[in-house]
Amino acid sequence: MSGSVIIALDAMGGDFGPEVIIPGAALALERHPDLRFRLYGDEARVAPLLGAHPKVAAASELVHTDVAVKMDDKPSQALRRGRWRSSMWLTLDAVKNGEADVAVSAGNTGALMAMARFNLRTLADIDRPAIAAIWPTLRGESIVLDVGATIGADSQQLIDFAVMGEAMARALFGIERPSVGLLNIGVEEVKGLDAVREAHQMLLGMKLPMDYKGFVEGTDLGKGTVDVVVTEGFSGNIALKTAEGTARQISEYLKAAMRRTLAARIGYLLARGAFAALKDKMDPRKANGGVFLGLNGIVIKSHGGTDAEGFASAVVLGYEMARNGLLEKIVADLGQYHSERRSSAGSQANSVAS
Amino acid sequence: MSGSVIIALDAMGGDFGPEVIIPGAALALERHPDLRFRLYGDEARVAPLLGAHPKVAAASELVHTDVAVKMDDKPSQALRRGRWRSSMWLTLDAVKNGEADVAVSAGNTGALMAMARFNLRTLADIDRPAIAAIWPTLRGESIVLDVGATIGADSQQLIDFAVMGEAMARALFGIERPSVGLLNIGVEEVKGLDAVREAHQMLLGMKLPMDYKGFVEGTDLGKGTVDVVVTEGFSGNIALKTAEGTARQISEYLKAAMRRTLAARIGYLLARGAFAALKDKMDPRKANGGVFLGLNGIVIKSHGGTDAEGFASAVVLGYEMARNGLLEKIVADLGQYHSERRSSAGSQANSVAS
């Protein structure tokens, strides 16, 4: 891809709508001046904000719609009320029609996933899309998927996740053969679920641009043992939320400890640069943006409650994914894997027949 | 229960064996002088340590065996080599024969679970035991089960976990009606697994000493939203390990931040009391001890790599469980639940027949 990266933005998504989306777009544009936006939303609310952000206005095309999906709409409601005409739908439509490279929305996850599946459709060999999260680790960042779209994935789906995650790691981190691990538990002799064991066996024999490392455990997530951690959506979502909760818990402990004595308060003041660096490391806004993988187009889901800084992270993530050809990498690797799988199944069938 | 609490200790279990077990028993005995021990292990290694800890020696009976389960024995190997005669088996045997109230081992989890099931057998209505962990939270502590014994529990097993967890919360925290939540994810419209949804419906109608609060998410673990969090073992183990990993990750960040500048290092020195308090809060040794629930006897699994302080926590946990009648509470509540279930199934069958 040369020239600009065009991002479609659901200007009405999230808890705050355009009041966060437009300033967020402005921050992203500062970092990547070759960004261009297609904005979908209520002109009466969006236009004044564009007036306050003339650089965004100059880089954007605004398409008016007065239908917006609500944060508490069920996916079925959202589809009924918002298909064809809501800001969320039109944002996805821009990707479908080739008017934008990526869609970004802070709207509600269930509705966005339902609309994305309905509008963009899944890739040829994919049954259900996954949501990939970027996980801050001691080594930097890893990709974890699925974090909540597919509950109880079978072995074939886990392998598709591995392939899509590997492609995303190549696009995002610029690594040629990302390391990949399968999330499992190590307590019992017969470890893990059948699907996880099967996927493990299949991954060991695969010829794809990944370095498959076998099983990893929950502790490996924070360590960053592998670039890509593969799991089904139920445990993936629980892991993600547990890590968020634990981080919040420890920062509460830390705050309380630093208020305990006068010496602690003075120490805190002296070390406040260090605490700021720590806060920055733990800033959930930095890793904002779940990537929907497995669709005919790249869709980024921003946290609904984030601020402009967090929304900018999601936009920048979308920019990087488009710039580095994420979708093309996924299509190529999935195509290679599934054609090999089919031809080996075919030759097995032949050898049985002969 | 009046008089002493007698705890059977697998003196050879764990990465360090008696060198940690005996000093750990000594620390526990300081806290609860009415503790008595039955020690199982190699006299040549245990006796000298008892010489160094005369109070433990006075409170103990040592039974010699030179067979010990290894930390990397598979459950099947452990059973083959260690049945009838290993220190782990004899420790469990003491509970079975009524010579001890609780068994504590730092030996390998798979072997201990296999031997415990084989020797103690599961309670009448229980198919597979669960492992309950004590989870430090912002409100204090919660009980989380299962953390790795039963992969993919069905709705009936989830309810058994809820009942056993509620009984353990009553025994450990002294709460009359502990709050109970079912771990789930909130991303998709059709939330969670079938088993989780079914268990939810069944729990809503139950008459037991618990305050069922419905679904909780991963973030609720650290908050301590409920006293008891129920989940199947795969996600429970992943949640536990993810929280451990995140805590370690943040403490690494914190250490690095506090070394960054001279001001930060001075600040650290001034606030070192506060940091010590924080470290204490996050000390994994304090919450050491997974409780095996659903067996005809209480078995505590200590971390294999813990030190004397950590092992003492596991012993004290066993003491409290015995002192507060955990097993009796579990038997009573499970009995009540299953007899109601059976009679309501019977009356439904009758009403269909009539």
C-alpha cells in the first residue's frame, strides 16, 4: 500500500461519542500525518468538533447519519435498528466498499461483531472470527487471541487463530517467524481439553511462518514467553479480565501503601518520576484496541470508556495493521494452510481408496 | 471438635522435603499450640530436624518410610510405586483411618489428587473433586474453585463446587451466608457456555446458606466482589496463573522504576516500610494452600517450591478447616442439596406419571 491510509471512524461509538473520537483522531493524525479519515455520525455533533480540530477536518470526509447503535443494544436490536444506516454499519461498509482500509469503532462489542460478520462476512475458511488483544509483557508486547468472540473453539479453529495471530505478529512486530504458544494448564496428568491437545499435535507438523513452542500457561502471558498466545474465547476473556483486575488491585495496594506514613509520602514525592513511568507502563489506554480477525476487512474495537489518548491508540493500531498488510498476510497464510490441509486429506482419501 | 487438631504431614513432599516441612510445622505450631502432627518420611532425614525443633518433636509422632513420590512422577507412576507405603500415601491414610484431621502435602499435585481419590474416595454425590484456592482481594480474601482438577465441568459439577465453596467460606471466614458468583464472560449476546448458563438457572432457585449473586467476570476476582467464585478447572487455572504472572510482572516494573534515578532510589529508601507492606500484601506464601474438596477427608496441597513460611500457611489453613468443621459442613450441605434435587426429580416424575 502506498499513499495515505484511510480509516473509517464510527464517530458516535463509545461512551462519549464524537467528543472523544475527534480529539482521538487528532492525536493519531499528529503521529501519522498520512492518515485520512471517513467519519460517520451526526453532523450536528461532529461538525463543531471538526471546527475545533481543523487538521482532522482537512484530512476527513464526514458522512451524516442520525442513527447510532447504543452501548446497551443487543446485537439483534443493533442489527434490526442499525443495519444499512447506523454510523457503525456505515463505518464497516466503507471497508467493504474499499473506501477505507480499516474500520475503528468504540461502540458495543457484541453489536460490532454481529454487524461485521453480517456486512463483511468471514474469510473463506473461517467459521467464526476471533478478537485479538495486544498484551503488555515483560519482553514488550504479545498478541493473545481469542479474547471473547468464540466460546469453546475446536482444534481447527484454534489453528486458524494461530495462523491469524502469527500473521498479525508479523504485521505488528515485524518478526519473520513469530513464536506461538497454546494456552493450557499443567496440573493434571492428562492435560488440557481435547481440542487443545489435538491442535497441539497438528501445529507441531505445520509449515507456516511461525515458531510453534507448544503449551504455555497463564504465568507466561505476563512474561511474554511467546509472541502469540492462542486460546479459545472463554478462557481468553477470563485471562484478560483477570489480568486487568489484578493490575488495578495492585495499584490500589500501592496507592494505599504510599499514603501510610509521612516517610512514605515524602518517598513517593521523590520517586514520582518513577511512579509516572510505572503508571505509563501499566496504562491500559496504550494497549487499547481489540482486532477482529477472520473477516474480509480489518475492524478495530476500541474500549467504549476510553479517552482521546486511548482512542488514538486504537486508530494507530489500525494504521499499522493496514500499512503492514495484515489482511493480505492472513489471507495468504490461511490459504496456504487450508489448501495443504485439503490436499493432504485428499491424498489420504486416495490411499484409503487404493 | 475439642482438644488438639491433628495434622498428617508428608515430610518428604515438595522441592525441599523435611528441610522446609519441619521448620514450617514449627512456625504453624507457634501460632496454634494445640496442633499435633503425624509425620511420614525418612527417619534418617527427619529425625535430625526434629532434634533442631524440639517443640515440633514433642507434638509429633514420626512414622518411618523410605518411599517418596517424586515431584515429576506421573500420577500413574506414583500410584504404582507409592501406594500403601509412600509418605504421601501414608499421610492420606492417617486421615482415612481417623488418626489425623487433615492431610497436608507439598508433593506433586497430580499424584496427590490421584492418591487422594484412590485412598479417600469421593463423597457420595461427587464425581470428581475440585481444588479451591484462596484469592487475595481488595476486600480481603475470596475462595475460587476449581483451579485445575476438573476440566470442562458440567452444570451439576458447577453447583457442587458452589455448595462446597460456600461451606468452605463459612468455615474459613465465619460468614453465615457467603456471596457466590459464577465466572462468565460478558462479550457476546449469548453469554457463556451452556453448562454455566444452566448452573446459573439452577443456582437462582436453590435454598442453601449462600447468597447467589449471578455472573461475575475476571475483573471481579481482584475486587473481591463475592466470597466464592465458581468456575471449571481450565479457566480457573488460567485465571489463577494469569493473576500470579501479572503480579510478578508489575513487581518487576516497580523494581525497575525504583532503580531508574537517584531521586527514585532515595524515595524508595524513605518509603521502604510502605514497600515492605506492599510486598507483604502481595506475598504468594500467605495464600499458599489449595484445598481438595469433595473427598472423604480434607487434603491441603502446598506449593512444592514454597519455604517454611509458605508451608506454615498451608498447615494453618488445614488447622482452621478442621477446627471449623469444613468436612461436616460440606457433607451436610451437599446432602441437603442432593436430597432436595432427587425428591424434586421424583415429584416431577410422579406428576408426569399422573
